[in-house]
Amino acid sequence: MTCRRFFAVRLLQLERPTPMKMSFSDLDLAKKGTLVVTVAEDRALLASAAQVDALTQGAVARAMAASRFTGKFGQTLELLAPVGLEASRVLLLGLGKLAELTDAKAESLGATAYAAVSGQPETHLAVALDPLTGDLSTATFAARLAHGAHLRAYRFDKYLTKQKAEDKPSLEKITVLLADHSAAKKAYADFDKLADGVIYARDLVTEPGNVLNPETYADRLKDLEKAGLEIDVLTLKDLKKLGMGALIGVGQGSKSESRVVVMCWNGGKDGAAPVAFVGKGVTFDSGGLSLKSAKGMEDMKWDMGGSAAVVGTLLALAGRKAKVNAVGIVGLVENMPSANAQRPGDVVTSMSGQTIEVLNTDAEGRLVLADILWYTQDRFKPVAMINLATLTGAIITALGHEHAGLFANNDALADAILTAGKDTGETLWRMPLGEAYDSLLKSPIADMKNIGDGGAGSTVAAVFLQRFVNEVPWAHLDIAGVAWANKDKGVVPKGASGWGVRLLDQLVKTHYEA
Ligand code: BES
Ligand code: MN
Ligand code: ZN
């Protein structure tokens, strides 16, 4: 008898799904698929909606009369298989009061239009955009509307091997119809690059901890040289040489070696000081020996959301060839319990020379950031240094999922970030720092301990970071509440949000580009 071995070869689809085709063309309502037309408050049909109403012998007016749709901002009403049109459905989209429209609202409208048809067997979505009045440019509005739809259409399905055809999104193409379509297309080019950054960040955040660890993460980032970024991977040996004892302590319980990755985009003047973005990249946070509960650990693959935002931002800046010098520094570690893990009570020496008593190994993000913040200001002398981190559960208690926490040592920088937040919908709320909180870090055995005494958890973490920041204008964004969406919301489908990429791109555009 012979034994035969069968080697099953399974090819896992590892590429991103075919991207959504985005286009802009003339205001021609003869379109297959879903046709979106707009209605202002109090059922005021804009030109295209009025035209559709005429072509369908008044179906639009009758549908409105039979429903609660009044044209309020974000409302939708669907008309199926309308007589007199090629479209298989018409979607009425409420714009609300026209005088209150903003560019930021355009993105949310695009997301709403996409969401309204995403469950349907439709391949094409066309949005008819009639000329806007007032200060808004119809072309920019159209570009941002397309951007919003594109971001909402994101999905991560590479590990879904059994998805039925009817459960897969069928939409392939989104077209915005407007008179000034060539200007819209031009304005969209930068948003397309921005979306690449957001999507890259979301993909990183969604990857599970067994796939994305510090080593595989750093390898992926090395690939971004293709995008025009300079990438420098610091290995454990380098980190030891630099004296990054705080970061190394966090990663020492893991099988995967810690890494720090430095990304540079040099689009500004030669030798001009860069703006620096610094990210917490804990690829999995078990808590270490201060082990989390099973429930508390479920989300911890996305404890690298800060680093992903930094990576996505650099990618977006390179993609749109931003006229700025920017550096992105990410600290990649896995926080695991093992015989080699750091113990509560251990004392580590950070790159700054300051010693830290690690009383809770689950307060690890601040230890990682302590060393890379110090490294960043020391090596790059940046004009500003902004770090992003899923740092504390306490920021979720304080702000929920509506705002990220903002801590800053500089009011002008804080205001610039708050404004960029309002412009992009990635909003923040400023929180305090201060001597009174800093004194809670006193340790009997080292220069400081890594936790406080219970209260003000997010601020205690922030003042800890501040001990590793010198004169440079600095801001810390605690994104624990916004890095992952538990439900669909605006331009973010349930899951990884890519929060921070759009915010930082906007900040660079408005404050640091030549
Ligand atoms: N990664 C967590 C913070 C977190 C919690 C992010 C929930 C997202 C959702 C962080 O490393 C942590 O464990 N922080 C502790 C600090 C505490 C031990 C002082 C926390 O918030 O409980
Ligand atoms: Mn932790
Ligand atoms: Zn963490």
C-alpha cells in the first residue's frame, strides 16, 4: 500500500479589491444605475430634480408627498424603476438650507449617497450636482462629495473566502455630473491621493496581530520607498545603541523584535526644518504581565492606530507632492507577557537619561512614545512635533467617540489643529496639562513612575509624555476613542477609521506648505 500526500495549494487574494472608479462628467441625466438628484429644505427641487420630476410625470413630487422626506440635510428618498428614465432608481438627496452648506458637508453627502445604494445590486452611481450659489465652488464641492463616497466605500475583505455574491458590494463606478467637470476632476486629484493615505492606514489598522507584528510592519513600510518616501528601519540593535530602554522594555516579552521606522518626505526647501509626526505602533497590546481581561484585549490589534495615521499622512503628502518637509516616526512593538517580559516594578532608563519605574506594564504606549519623541526632537529639530496614540481608555470615558483628546504646550499649534479638525470632521477637544498633574508621577525609586494615582488618566499620560519634550511646539492626540468605529458613521464604514490622516494633511496644507 502506498501513501500519497496531497499538497493543497491555496492562493490567498492579498491585493486590494479593484478600486472604485471615480469620474466627473457633464450634467446629462440619461444614466443607467442610480441617479442622485438634490433637494433643498422644504422640498425645493434643484434643477436636475425638477427635470427628473418632469421626465417621470411628477413621480418625484408624489413620492415626496407620500413620505417624510423634506430635503433636510442628509435625508434620502428612493424611487424605484421610474417611468421615463434610463436609471433603475432615483435617489433624492437632502441638502438642507443651501446657505448653510459647507465643503465639509459635501463629504458627508457623498458618504450618504453611497450608503443608500451600497446594499443594492447596482454597479453605477451618478450624482447630479446643480450649480451652487454663494461662496462655495461647485467644483470643489463635487470633488469633496466624490471623496466622501470613496472613503465610505472602503472595505477589507481579503480574509472573507466564503462571501456570497449577493453579499458583496456591487458598485463599481461613481460619477459626479456637473457643468464644471474638468475643474472638479482637477480638484479631485489631491483628494484621491489623500484617500490612498486613509485607505493604507485603515488596512494597517485592520490587519490582525498575527499578520502585523513589528517586523512585518516595518517590512511593509520599507515598500513605501516606491511612493517616493525615504524609509529608514531601526532594528533592535540600533535601538539599544541609541539607549531606548523605555521602548525596548515594552517589546522584550514578544517573539517579534521591536522596530522604529523613520519616514521622510522632502517636498519643501532644502534644509528647512520639518514638521514631525510621531505614532504609537503597538501591534498588539495584551497588557503584558499587567494582563488585560479577555474583553479588554479584543480590540488591541488596533493599538497601532496612531502609527497608521502617521504612515497614511506621509503617503498622502508624497502622493500629492506636498511642498513641505515632513518626517514620520513610528515605534513598533508588541506588548506580551512571557518569561522575558518586563515586570511591574522594573526600572528602565529612557534615551533622555530619565529613569522610569514601570508599575503597570499596560501603560506601555507612553513608554514607547517617551523614547521616540526624544529621538525625534533631538535628531530632526522639527518646527512642530505632533504625536498620535491610542493611549488611554480614560479618553473614551471623557469624550466617547466624538472627539479625540488634544493636549498641547502651544496655543497656536492647538488652535491650528482644532481648526483642521473642524474642516475635516476629525474633531478634537482640548484637555489640560499642568504641574499639579505632573506631580502625580513621583516615584520613590526612579525619576518617575508610568502611572498616576487613579484620576485624570488621560492627562497623567500626557504630562508623562511632556517630560520627554523640550522647547519644541508639541501636541499629543489621544485617539483611543476614534481609531475604530463600532458602527458606520459618515465617511467611515464600521471598522478602522484611518483617523488623523485627513486632519494632518489639512494641517500641513494650511500651515506648513510653502
Ligand atoms: N492601548 C491602551 C488604551 C486603550 C484602551 C486604547 C481601550 C483603546 C481602547 C493603553 O495601552 C492602556 O492599556 N492604557 C491603560 C493605562 C492604565 C494602565 C494607566 C488604560 O487606559 O487602562
Ligand atoms: Mn496598554
Ligand atoms: Zn496600548
